[in-house]
Amino acid sequence: MVRNNILITGASSGLGEGMAREWAARGRNLALCARRTDRLEALRDELLTTYPHIQVSVRALDVNDHDEVFRVFRAFREEFGTIDRILVNAGMGKGAPLGTGYFQANLKTAETNFVAALAQCEAALEILRDQREGHLVTISSMSAVRGMPGAMTTYAATKAGLAALSEGIRADLLARKSKIKVSTIFPGYIRSEINDKLKRVPFIVDTKTGCRALVRAIEREPAEAYVPSWPWTLVGFFLKHLPLAIVAKLA
């Protein structure tokens, strides 16, 4: 099924911006939101110049303003008539080992990656349940597969929580025999603003390659997908089964 109207949070940079470009090239209409409206507007203008036959609408959104999440999602739905696919993509990667004096950084990551994602899922499902159709996509992380040490601990925990939340939503909709699809995507290392300062990152791919793989995976509407499939499906298997002491050395 072709999902024509796609809403993406966190669309002003990184994976959100890259996926917006990929779907624009496929002729899809885009509802894009993020905090940085100057970058959103520049992206909108670029996409409409290159693909004048599509519709691109942008709105300011800080996902930690939960009431605003609902207002923005509802406004997009009113503007487009229907929203066929909603990507819960906005997130952040700040963090530090617990107990080292950086609670506020870990708290901000937890609030953004899980609590704000909960608000986005609520707002998305309000729309999709009313339509009785659509596709909810949550962007988790390969780090969600196991507990991670150091600066990754809180980030990995939030992404694991998002994956569990998504699975629970999927279970509820299956029990209700709903037509709404739910996909949890576990990206491996894809170059973006979150990791652009990291060096010697294993298996990393450039943004365009990674976002193209993400869009291909999402279009299949799987329950779960590791992206890019190679080598991350295999890496995911080993992460799940290796002793934690070895995982800690690999992270």
C-alpha cells in the first residue's frame, strides 16, 4: 500500500531530514516538524523546487511540549485530510555514566527519547484510530538490544523503552484486529548530527545510504527491522546472546 501523506518529527536534520528527501523523490507529501524552523523552511523550499508536484508543510514543534505535540499533529491532519504514516523520529543522544554528576543530561535524554515519544505515539494513534487505517513508525536504535555502558546507558534504555512501547501498541492493535500497522526500526550506525563527532565507528554508512535503507525497510511495513540489514541483523543476534561482559567491551 502506498502511504501518500507522511508526518515526520525531528525532520530538520539527520535521519528525519534524509528520509524526507527520500520520500519526496518517491512523490510523497510531507508534514515536517522540528524545533529549528529555519532549517525546516529551507528543506521545504528545496524539496518543492526539486519536486513541485508534491505538498510539503512545516510546523515548529518541541516534542517536550506535550500539548503542542497534539496540536501540531491535529493541525497537520486537518491540513492534509489524512495522515497515512507517522514517524516518531525526534530524539537526542546526550548522556554520561550514571553517578558522575550529569543527571540533567541523562534526564533530558530520557524525557526526549521516551516521554516525548509517548506523547507522539498518543497523538499519532488518536489520528490513526479515528481513520481506522495508517502506519505508525518508531525509530529506536541498535543500542536498544542490550544494556549499554558509559555514556550510552540512558540513551540505550530510552530506546529499549520505546521498542517495548511500540510492541505493546502493536499487540493491542492486533488484539483489536485493527488495520493500523506498527513498525519499530533499529538503525545501526548512520552518519548524522548525533554521531558526527565520533571517530572509528564500526560499520557506519553515510546519511544518504542509511536513509535510503531506512525508507526501503519502512515501506515494507515490518513489525521490526534492523537497518541497514547487513551487518546489523547479524550484529543484533550476537548482541542479544553474548555475555554482558563482552557486550560492554564492544560498545
